[in-house]
Amino acid sequence: MPFAAFTLSNREPSTVRLSPTRSLSCRQPLPSRPAPRRRAARAALLAGLVLALGLRPAPLRAQAESAVEILAPVLAAEDARRWDEAALGRAASAVEPLARSKAALAIGRIADLRGTPLLLRLLTDADSTVRTDAAFALGLMRDTAAVPTIIQRLGAQPALDTMTAAELMTSLARIGGRQAADFLGAVVQARAPLTVAPTQPLVQRAVGDAWRLGRLAPVAALVPMLDSPDPLTRQRAYYTLGRLRAPEAMDRMLSALRDGDAIVRANVTRALVRGYAESAQRPPATIARLLAPAVDDIEPGVRINAMRSLGTYRDSTLSPRVGPLVDDQFPQAQVQAAMTLGDLGGREAAAPLLRVLRSRAPWAVRREALVSLARVDTAAFFKSWDEWRTSPDWRDRAAAAEAWGRAAGGAAGKGAAAAPFFLSDGDGRVVAAGLQAWSAAADTPAVALVEAARARLGHPDAAVRSVAADVLARAPAPTDVPALATAYRRAAGDSFPEAMISALGALQAIARRSPADSVRVTREFLLAAPAPRSYVVRGWAEANWPAAGDRWGPAYPLQTGRTLQDYRELVRRFVLGDSTTATPHVIIETEQRGAVEIELAGPDAPLTVANFLRLVDQQFFNGNRWHRVVPNFVVQDGDPRGDGWGGPGGAIRDEINRRRYEKPVLGMALSGPDTGGSQWFINLSPQPHLDGTYTVFGSVVGGWGTLTRILQGDRIRTIHR
């Protein structure tokens, strides 16, 4: 499975290993169009330069080509993650503000600390867009040495514009540390020596991003913001304090369940999980009882968040409260209700789940009911699963396999055959689904699970091999070294790197057992294993297994396979092109649901947009199904396999930009940094924790109603320009 967690994937937008989701981290938006100031600046600066490379007089063509020659090497260096001092320095000193702006973003994305002085210098640039991009890029660098200069600049003359100062608030939160935390607290309390006016946007940004500071967050300064007369500040304060699980804010959170602002209620209901109750030292049963009425909120998003949080309490007495919502008028709420009943359990959960299974509810709702029924009533599940496990549709069999696996950690294993049915299924997607769920259900892998995994290290399906190696990593045995070494070599031919990474993880787990086992892994594997060609795999080794990372060398810089001429064309088209070329629109048509219109953001993410359009033109997405839909969170597609593991082969680099997940936008799903491929997602509600981690490369400009109706398994008829 993907090696990041609540990643946007099934490859999942974090770090909880759920399904093979290319995660929204499985590693949970800016305006739909560029801000007016940026649009005006681009128009004034580029005034048809590239529009008419062949139509305008020679001086304009020369000026356009001069910009291309400055920007193409910058894009090449960024794509390779290579520090190119000459190209970046030239662009950062160019006459054209656009070149300086792109240089700043490239420096941040490359994240070589040699770029910090350049970014700090650009904070004094005459152009506000250059200053703002430099401020944002400092957050990508995460160089703690920059913090004193940033703070000093915020209080110096000439005063910064508000947008630049706000981005510096975010960057301080991303960099972190005591000095940054103290300063942000002072901003919130209006005690910081700022020369920027007005200060309210800075307070809003400081409040909204303070959660990034973790235990250093200025909670005492944030709590009074819950009473702010400014709606945006209040919304962000509830989000931040909820994400921090601040005990000091618990009483206010409970009161806000009846707040008149739907966004506040949504932020509160998503925060009130059992872990928050425990950190606040409140009886979980009491908090759950107070949260329960929110499942009847007038807003679907609030109902969904409340049900999801309620499920974390695992209190079967709450099932009667959730049961009726399997008939909610909002289909995604029906899915969440079925899922929550599985979390809550109890006899009162089984009846509505059985009713859904026997109904003509959408496939996604019935699928979730089957998986949940396996958890709450084993006998009823085994009486209901025959049509699923014998279905000619692999998706049905995969659902049955997941349901069996979820139940296998408990009583269901007693009622099933000795060898789970899915292990002999001819479709690897079914085997992977069952094996992964079986593993997730067990705190410690059972002998039968380990043997099943061991026997499938040579499976033809890469996802099966990945899950099998992950199981063996939880039960490391030195005798598995030869088979894991073979699995590693075999994975070199896969179209995605997860099986190779999983084999490495299992080998590393064996090496950690004892010095003798470490010697054995080194002798039998490391000394003989070929270095991986994938920079993603080398990057994993650098971060997780230094012995392998040292032997194989760094992941970056890398060979991108593009020539400088390729980068020139990308710059002409997406950075300097007119609106039709640089920000084209695509239509996503879903059967029986409707269409969604997206405006792509070529100037902000040229490599990502070019990759996406290439796949659109190849009809890569046509006929795919939405393989991952998390109610009120994301809808996700781009996997030709349909189970979250697939991709186009290869990966692209992240192009993190200033666009935010405030409104529905198009983001790149990942299973770790720079692992994008073909899987993408659209957020269904504000998701601040995705900002600055997942590339935003488009905005939804039409079809919001369609998005809210989409369910897992719905088919995409076509994606076209």
C-alpha cells in the first residue's frame, strides 16, 4: 500500500495507512481564479508576449523569447530538484517581475538552504507578487535561521503589503519553533510590533495556521478568538483549537454545537472525537451524548462530521441515533451512517444495515453496509455475503473480501472457511483488498495471516506483494530474507513503487531485530541488491533506512527525461500563454450524476497541468470509476485499476503553490512527497491541513451539485477539454 498515510489516495489528502489509497494522506482552497491583482499583473507584464510569438513585431518576440530563456532553466532545475545557482540567481535578478516570482517559488520547492538569502532579499522586491511568492517559499524551505529576519521585516519600514505579511504568518507557522510561536501569539494578541495595516488579515492567518505549531501553539492567545466578532477569525479559531485538541477550549466547543455559523459547527463536529475528550480529561460518554444531536443538523456536512466523530467513541448505545440516517436524503450521509454503525456496533446497528443490503440503495451505500455488518453481526454477515463473494464483478468480491478481513480479527474468523475465499481469487485487486483488511483487523498478525502473506510474496499483482510484505514487516523472521530480496528485485518491473518499498520495509524490520540479523540482511541483501532506479524508492531509503540510503545515493537531483527545449515549450504554453492556453477548462462527466467544470492552473503548476492534459488527451480517465469518495472530504479518481493502487507509471514532482483548499479545487493525490502520477482529488469542504502539502492545479468553476452527489463506484464517462 502507499507508504504515506491519511494520504490522498486510496493512494489517500497525512499519515494514516488506510487503504492503498493514494492518499489525501492515504499519505483530510484558494479562489477559483487568480486574485485580481495577480491577473492584472500578468496581463500588464506579459501583454501578449507569447500570444503572438509569430504574430507580433520582432521586438516583442525577442522580449518573449528572452523571458522563455530565463524561465526554462528555472523550471528544469525545479523539476530535477537541482540547485542551479546560475539559473536561479539570474531569474531572481531579472527585470521581469514574473521571472523573479517564479524563481522564488522554484527555490522554495527545491528547498536547498542556499536559497534562503535569495528569498529574504526578495521580500524587499518592488513587486508585491514577487514579495508574496518569496514569503510563501520561505515556508516551503522551513529554514529556522530565517525566522529572526522574517520577524524583523514584519516590523520594519517600508511596511509590507498585507498579502505578503499574511504569507509570512503561514511561513512562520510552517517553520515552527519557539520564537515563531511566541511571535504568532503576539500577533493574535495585538502585541507584535507590526508596521502592516490593517492587521486583521494577519490575525486571521495566524489563527488559522497556528495548529501547525503543535504543542508550541499559543493556545492561551487563541481561546479568546472564539469570541471574535469577525466570522472568519472565529471559524479558524475553532478549527485550530479543535485540531490541537486544546482542553482549554472544550467547553466552548460543546457550546458551539448550536452555533449559528454552519462552518463553525462543521469544524467543531469534526474535532470532537474520543481522543479530544480524553485529552481534555472528560468522560467520553458525556461528550458523545452531547455530540449526538448534531447528527440531525440541517447541514449535510455537519451531520457527516458528527457521525464520523461519533464513531470514534465505539459506543453501541448510540447506534439507534445513527440508524435512521441510512435513509438520509443526502447519499454521502447514507454512506457515512453505514460506516458509523460499523464503528459503534451493537445489535441495534445490524437491523438498518441489513435493511440497506436488501434495498435498492446505491452500490456505495450497500457496500459500506456489508463491510459494517461483518463487524457488528458475524452470523448475519455470513448469511448475506454469498451474492457478493460469487459475483462476476470484482468490486463486489473485493467488498466481500474486505468485509471478511475486517471481521477476521474477531468472531468472523470462526465462521469462515480455513482458507479465506479471496486468497484464491483470480483478480489481484480482490486478494489485495482482503489481505489488507485482514491485516488491519489484527493487532498482532495471526499465524494464518503471516503464512498467507508469505505465500504471496511472488504473486503476479504488485499490490498483493506490497500488502504481503507489509504483513511480514509486522512479524519479521530472518528466514524471509531470501524471499523478500527476490520480491524487491521483481518489483523493479512494476508500474508503481509500493511493492519495492514494502519489501525494503520488511527487510529493515528484520535487520532491526538483532545485530546478527542486521549482518544477515546486509550480507544477503544490501551487498547484492541493485540500486533502485526510482527516486521515490531512494527517497524512502534516505528517510527510513540510512544503511540502504548511503549505499544507493541520494534521490535528488534526478534525471527528468526532458530537454531544455521541452521546458521552453512548457513555459511558452503554461507560464506565458494566454488564458485559453495557460488556464484551459476541462469537463468531468459522471454517469447519472452530471458534469463538473474545472479551470486548470497552468501558471501555478505547469508540470502538473501538462501531465494531466496529456492523460486527458490519451482518454486515460474515460470509463474509470471514482475509486475513493470520503463523505464531506474528497472525491478521488485517476486509477485505471479502480482500487487505489494504480497509476500511469512513473511520478511527477510536487508544485506546491499558494492556492488553498478553502473551496473545491483539484489536487494531486500522493503517497509521499513527489509521488504524483494520475490520481487526483477534489475536496468537498474546506481542508486547511492539505494546504501547502498537495499540489493544487485547478479550481471547480461549475457543477458543485454534481460533486455532492458522487459516490464510490460511480463511472466517469469522460474527461475532455
